Amino acid sequence: MDWLHDLAYFFGGAFLANAVPHVVSGMMGRAFQTPFAHPPGEGLSSSTVNVCWGFANLLAAYLLIVHVGQFDGHAAEPVTALGLGAFLLSLLTAKRFGRFHGGNLSS
């Protein structure tokens, strides 16, 4: 397997994970952080902007997963790369945005 394909699947997983909170927040009519807010990544964007940004992330994920190489959902290597990308981005965004939404509880 070409390592560049695995890298594409890794970023495809990251884009896929990033799409979820934006689409869900937008569909619920809630504002959420996007790169288009002021300040970028900290201010809130409208629910409509979030739906658009979420679907842009879904499109990027689709292009990276389906149109790079031949993604095989039964092979461990591409699935691991995709899952690792989704997992790592999820952890990073949980820490980053937890400070805005009360998710970073101190023990």
C-alpha cells in the first residue's frame, strides 16, 4: 500500500470527524465555532454557516477516501489510517473547544 494513500485516508478521517459537530450544530439551529468566525476558530458562526462548513468537510472526506487509491473497508491498514485521523482530530478538538463549552473539567 502506498503511504500517500494512507495519509489521504488519515486526513479523510479527520475531515469526516470535523464534519459531525458542524452539521449537527447547524441542524439544531445552534451557533458553533468555524474558521470564518471572528476571531477565527473562537467566535461563533451561524447555524447556516456551520451546515455549509460541515458539508464542505464531508466533500473533502469523500474525495480523500473514495477518490484516492482504492479504499478497502475490509483491510486493516486503510481503516486504521482513517480511524486514527478521526480519533486524533476528535481528541484535539475536544481539548480545544472544551474550554468554550465546559468540557474541560479539572479533577
